[in-house]
Amino acid sequence: MEVDLHCHSTASDGALAPAVLVARAHERGVRLLALTDHDTLEGLAEARAAAQSLDMRLVSGIELSCTWGGATIHVLGYAFDCDAPALCQAIDDLHQGRWLRAEEIARRLEAKGMPGALEGARAVQQALGDSGNAPARPHFAEFLVRAGHVKDRAEAFRKWLGSGKLGDVKQHWPTLEQAVATLRQAGAWISLAHPWHYDFTRSKRRKLIADFVQAGGHALEVVNGMQPAEQVGSLAILAREFGLLVSAGSDFHAPGEWSELGMYRPVPQDLPPLWARFRNVQQSAAI
């Protein structure tokens, strides 16, 4: 695919430095890329310089954490003013919240007989490229593997770090409404990330989308990597029902994992693509 609107670098929980990620995307045929690291813009400058050198278009992106219905939800923002005061403040708050979360995860793991998790997760993170941000759950998962507490990352998430488990700490996030409002104040186009990843009933998922639209969201991420085709179909129905634009992306984190840059299932052709709206954004937001 020539468009990828969802990927992560070492600025958050990805395995590749921003410039390396951009080069890999270019090699795979991507020509319009959004780097959407979790709760940070730290990788954008490096990614932007790499994209310029390759004559590739990079759109400013971010994946903000928030809460809705007792669960952690992610919203994607695109083509925004990176210097918008509301966004800068929100990112600073989330930065602090992520450190508090990491410390709490480490405390909980230590209470279960797994000490040194924060230091171990930081070591994993720093080996990839120290961003200065708090270690995320994938870094903790790798620590648990290296320390011999679990056999692989899948087991780490299944037993300790996944949704509803001991390491699923979510009390430091803003609400869905606050996250959308922050992005709107920055002039962003806003998409609800991977709606099928949340462990919701069909009716609760529909209510989430309704509340997202009510808050001012613009699009639905109908395609996320190689998710099952039937999920794409169900989300396409919801996008049509609510009159939403659609976004799509690999949700790339590392080679050999969930998906590859530029690789995801086809977007239904009758749905209006969010990326078509980027043609008119300011040069400072999309390069």
C-alpha cells in the first residue's frame, strides 16, 4: 500500500528509530506515512527529515491514550499544529502519567515476586534507543522474558500485562472527550484507533463510536494490519452508519510481528478515505 497511517518508532514502543522506520516504509512502497507514536511527538522531527530526503510525504501523527467505559481507548490525530498549546500540555501530562504507570506496573510485578521490572524495562528500551519516555508494556514484557518469568512476550501479556491483568494500569489517562477536544484544538483530523481490539460487545462498540462522533471525531480505523476480514466488514458497516471517514494502517511496531509497514487488508472502495483530506493541510503539518 502507498499509504500507512499507523506505525510506531522507538519514540514510544516500536523497535525501529524514526529514520530507520521511514526508510523501511519507503522501501516497501509507502509514499504517504503518518508516524503515530503513543502520547509523544518526539520522533517526528527525525522522521520528517528522513522523509524529505526520500521525497516522501510525512503527516504529523500521534496516538493518544484515553479512557472510556472503564477501558483504555486510543485515538489517532493527524495533520495538526505540533505547537498547539493544548496538545503540548496534554502530551506533557501524558508523559508524566506514563512514568507513574510504569512505576505502578513495576510495583505490582515486584509484589508478585518479579523485582527490578522498571530498571529491566528501561534497559530494554535504552537498547533500542532511549527516547526519554517511560517504558511501555512491550518493554516490560521483554524484561519478563529475559528474567525467566515467562517463556515469551505472548505469555507475558496473557498472564501479567494484557487487558484486565495486573499490569493493565489505566488511571492516568484523560477521558475520550478530553482527548478528542485536545486534538480538535490543534486542528487535527481524528480517527478512532482499532475499534475491534477492545474487548467489547457489539452494542458497547457501537456506543463507543457514537460517543466518539458526539465528541467530534472524524474517522474510524476500519483496517488495522491483517485483522480478520470479517472485522473489516463489520467496521465498514459502522463507518457507513455514522457517516465517518475511514483510516487504515499497519500498526507496525517491529519486523516480524503483527504487520509490516504498508501491509494491511484492503479498504472497502465505497468508503471515503481520511488521507484524501490531507491534500489541503498546511505545509507545517504535512511534509
